[in-house]
Amino acid sequence: MDNYQNYINAELTSWLYQMKRPPSLGSKIAHGVQGKINQWIPEKIHQVVTVAIENMVKAVLTGSSWIVPKPDESMPYKVREFKIRNRIKWYRNTASVEGAVTGAGGILLGFADFPAFLTIKMKMLFDIAALYGYDTKDYQERLFLLYVFQLSFSSQKRRNELIALIENWEDYRETLPKSFDEFDWKTFQLDYRDYIDLAKLAQLIPVIGAGVGAIANYRLTEQLGKNAMNAFRLRGLK
């Protein structure tokens, strides 16, 4: 086993430990508070938000699947990951600039950040998948990206559930929803909204919004890139 493979194994082991660790007390309290708030929100509001996010994500998934590089399975693994890290840096910096611009505009532009930032993150996932050699025109591969996305933006309790799914993807893919319409969009939007609300609420505040938006987008994009790399590594090693 070469040194780079040892490095990958060490990173993957550390990442799996973080994904599988039990929820902290603070995480449990925050998740409980968010759950109560969600219960107070009328179901009609949840339905509207769910449909809006579902349509937005579907549009990005459909569009992005046709504008990614073709998978190259002959590329050496070390070169492949070098290119992937560069792509993550590019998307991370782009997201940071986008967050600063929308954050500087206050509440109205702050709301515009939601679809723009979502598109950046999804497009990055498609590029990472292609560089690892996976064809994202395949419906199942696009579903995998949705689960990686959900893993990155959910509570620790939910991560414990999702990492088990990703670890056993080849078995689980046999039971996948037959279409995007059967995907659990309500859980997806609740996980994402609750996580993003905590990370980016201050972006809507004038004066400090630009700095908060830049930093939040930078860190969240980097986190998603790291999770995507390790999720695909997990599949590759198996």
C-alpha cells in the first residue's frame, strides 16, 4: 500500500468517526427546539416550502447533469483527487464571493442567496462525481448526490442514519425511490433549512451580513466538498 493510500485511509477513518459519533447535548437541545418550532408552523407552510425546494433542487439536478465533464476512469487516483481539491477551492471561493455580495444587500438580497448558493453546491457535487468516474446522467447517481448533500446539512442524529445508508450504498440502491417524486422532500427541506438557518441567520443583518455570508458560504462549501470526497472514497474502496 503506497503512502497516498495510507493518507486516504487515515482521512476516511477520521471522517467516519465524526459522522458516527453520538449527538452532543447541545445538538440534542438545538434539534429539539427546531423540532418544536417546526411543529408550530402550519402544515400548509411546510408544504409550500417543500414544493419550492423540491422544484429548485430538481431544476438544478436536471440542468447540472448535462454540463459536467465526462467521467474519466483512466485517470490515476492521486491526480483525480488533486483536480477535485482544486474544483472544491474554486467553488468555495465563488460561494464566498456570492455570500458577501448577497449579505451586503441586507434582507432582500439575503433571500436571493438561497437559490444561488444551492446551485453552486449542487454543481460542485456533479463535478466531484464526474472526476471520480461516476456518470451523473444516471438517476441513481443523482440520488446519491442528494444523500451526500443531506448528510452535510443535517443534525448529528440524522447523519448517523445517513452514513449507514452511504456505507451500504450498493445494497441500498436496490430499494431506491423509482423517481424524484417519491424522494422524501419534506425531511430533506427540514434538515437543510434548520441547518442553514443556524449557520446563516446573521447574514440577513445589515453591516455584518457581508462578512457572515462570505465566511458561512466558504465553510459550508468546503464541508460539503470534504464529505463528498469521503463518500465517494468509501464507494471506491468497496
